[in-house]
Amino acid sequence: MINIGLTTWSEHTSLIKKPRPTLGDYASKLPVVEIDNPFYGIPSRKTFENWESQTPDGFKFLVKANQAMTLQTSWEDYYESERELYETYRNAIAPFVQRGKLEAILCQFPAMFDCTKENIVHLRRMRHYLGDLPLSVELRHPSWYEPLYLEKTLEFMRGEHFILLTIDEPQVQDRSIPFYPVVTHPDKAIFRLHGRYKDGWLAKGDDWRKKRTLYRYNQEELEEIKQAVLNVAGQVKTTTIIFNNNSGGDAADNAMALKELLGIDYSGLNPEQIDLF
């Protein structure tokens, strides 16, 4: 099974012809979505129950880990213990788990999270706290992919049943990880596509978010992605592709173009709303 989706649902007006699409609208078009909200603050369990209720059976969520879980802030600022942080997160996402709608937790680590014993210990600690929940890892420091460490990285990911994400991002010397389609989990593989705009990837200042993923994949690039997806999909039960190149609103169009290239026709989605006027 190949599931194609986007980050969030309210921004994709080319997918849903209305100013601010709802999750229910989105779930009439695509079968999976990435939720970033928990990175900034863990929503209540009721919020997750509400999201779950708007989607059909079989719909999937890729849920970003909280920033304290990926070492981008300290748990001590908000919780009595690290265990409380993880218990709060697990309780919140429980409606997705119980209904079989959690595709994976997305652990997106910062660029300074390099290949060290300390950071490997942290990954093991995450696995301990989150038990057998599906964990996907986005490593953004190139050291993990250096020839000296790559095989050990893959061995570690497989041993801990982490889904090592295949990332497509602008290739900036000493600042990027390679596009490296690989399977490290027996059942799942995930692609996350950020675009290839080098200048935007390095953008700073107040408007950096408007530039970082400003990119539209062309037909040739989508064909390359298609072949990589097919190669991986033959090795696992579920392959998920998330388009994150939405600074200019390109993600939805690229997602639908890849869907057409792959010849996919999704069933079991929400019924589409038909406006009379």
C-alpha cells in the first residue's frame, strides 16, 4: 500500500477549493496527513478524539513528537519528569492508537543532533518510553550518513524498529543529508519531501518559513521519486509519502501529480462535499 499525504490540512486550497479546508474536507482527497501541532505543545486527548472523528476508517496520521522529546527544548520547563512528558504524549495520542490510525510518531531531530553515543542513548530512551509505538526518525545531521557510520546507523535503526525516513531536501555542502531510500522497519517506510530550493533552505530572518520549502517538483523529479517509492514499497506493507514543500502552496499539486503517476485511486475516503453555488 502506498499512501500520499501533506503536512496539515487547512493550507491546501488547491486541493480543496475553499479558504480554509477542514480535516474532514482533506480526508475526502487523501488518506494520510502529518500533524505538527504536538511539536509546539501537546494537545489534549479530546483534541485528538475530535481529529479522529473527522476521518474515515483506515485514515492515517503521522504525528510530530514534541520538541522536548527531540531535544529542542527542555522537558524541565513544562513537566516534573521526563517520564511525565512521554506519558502525557502517549495519553493524548491514544485515540489514534486505539482506532488504528497512528501511522507513526515523527521524531524530527535538529541539525545539531549528530552521530554520538549520547544521542544514541537518547534514541534508546525514546524507544523505552514509547514502547512498541511506531517511531519514525528524521536525522538532519550528515554525520549519520558518513561512510564510517552509515551501516551502524542502519543496523541500530533496524534493531530498535525505528523507521528511518527517506528525506528529500536541498543539497547544501556539509549542511544536508542525502536522498537515501532505505527500509529499516519490517512493515513501514516513510518519505518526507521538503523541496530543493537551496537559498530558501538556508534562509534566516522573520520570513524564513516562507522560503524554506518554496519549491515545486517538476515532472522529471516526480518520476525519480516514483521509482524510489516503488523500489521501497516492494519491501514493506505500507509506504507513506508526505509532501512538505508548501511555502508556495505547491505540495498538494505535487501530491496529486505523484498519485496520478503511480496510478493510485484511493477508496474509503470521506464523501466529497458538493457546493450548489
